[in-house]
Amino acid sequence: MTKNYVELADGRRFGLAAYGASTGIPVLALHGAPASRIMFDVTDAAAKKLGLRILCPERPGYGITKMDDDPSLASRAADLEHIANCLGLGRFSILGVSGGGPYAVALAERLGDRILGMALVSPLGPLVEFRENRLDGHVAKELGRLSLRQKLFFLDLPKHPQMLEIQASMSAHAFKAAPQSFASLFARFLTEADTRVLAQDHVRESLIAMTLEAIRPGVSGGVADLTIYSKPWKINYQRVTQPTIIWQGTSDGIVPPPATLWLASRLPNCRLERLKDAGHFWVYDHVDEILEALAGISRRS
């Protein structure tokens, strides 16, 4: 594959990166936010060894993918189906990381048995649905609650689009001006587990590269994602029956773990791996383990 995009029948182009085995089991890899098609470069070696073909489409507003009109979780799941069709994918698996999680679940519900299996790593859960159920004493006791910071960032800030746009633009400008310094400062505000992971040069360079590409055209991609995350998913979780594994660290300071655990409890065929003292970026040290597990459930389907 020499093109860095896939073109749909209606002429729209989505950025696309491919890694791993060119003829392996296809895996549609859905990136986080803000991120871009090159996020999954770290999977290349392990995917080749395991016989997986990693295909990462870029969401609208990031990198080389133009912004879509009136974006929603449902419309973007439909776009992912069209992308899979254009790529000639029959049955395939899904890998969703962080902010790619909602889109992964929406696509799995949409395509049913066409999905071999799904791996979700530190996925953002359905915040609105979780919060609506927070008054249930069992939910509050067993899973926890959203922190004030999480509530403000994920649920309240998107209700003020101008403020969100200004804040995102300021952060993007600072990152572009001094990416190394910004990354170092960002790491200081994370949990100890994540600070250790980001101290590794190859992790830092991968994060900087994917983020610079993500925000190169502006901040519309990130703003759209955050707006979508702040709304109900409107998914019938009982229809997401594909074999699924969720990995979630107990020390994740980026996504709210309680909402992720709530999501795991709603998926009928989901195995939850609760990672004691692991952070949001645990994935970078465990790529081989994640892909091996995904290959296993894919081959058994």
C-alpha cells in the first residue's frame, strides 16, 4: 500500500496508515484523541510476527482528513464501515485505544458477526450513560465516580464550544512551538505510572509525531471528538457480542476508569483486565501482549 489515504465512493478521503503483515488478519485500529493515522507505528514489528495487518484510518479533522459535517458517533461508525468496504475487508478485528474506544464499540454494534474480535485499551467509556446510573448504590460503590476534573473536562466544557475552541487552540499553539518542552510538562501532571512510560525516548517521540500530525490542520478534530464523547452513545450493548478484551489501568489519569468498567459490565462477551497501578499509557510497554491476545480471539472466531 503506497497511498496514505483511502477514498470513498463519494470522493471523501481519509488518511490511512498500514503496519504489520501485508496479508495478515486485518485489524482496523482506531486512534485516540488528539492523534492521527501514524499512532500505531509502534505495532509494526509485533504485528508482522503475529500475522496481523494493522490499518489505521484517520478521523475527520486530524492530519490529512478533512473535517466532516455534523459529526456524530453513528455517522462516523458508518464512515468506518465504508472505509472497511473500500479496503476490501470481509471479516476483521478492531483495536481501539483511548478515545478510539467509543468508535470501536459503535462499529462492532453496527457490523455484528463481521467483526472477529475487539481489543480496547484504556478506552473512554460512555460517560453520560455512566453518570445517569451513578445514583445506583451498587454502581457508585463498586465502580467509583467521575472526579470533578473529569466531569468539567468531558461533560461541561463541550457545552461551551467557543471556550473549548479557544482552549484547544492555545494548547495546540504551545505544542507546535515547543513539542519537547510541552511533552515534558504534560508528563509532570500524570500519574507516576504514566510519567515512567513517557520518560522513554521512543514513546515520547511517537507521541510527539502523532500529535503534531493530528493538530497540523488545526484543532477541529479534537473539538469534534470531545463534543461526541460528551453525548449519549445510543448503543444497544447487548448487540455487541463479539469476543472482547478491555485493559484498564487503576492509575489512569486521562480517561475515567469507572466509566470504562461500567462499559465492560455491559458487553456480553467481554473479558476485563484490571491493571493494578498501571496508567493510561501502559499500552506502549505491552503492545506485543495486546496484539497476541487480539490475534488469539480473532483466530478462534
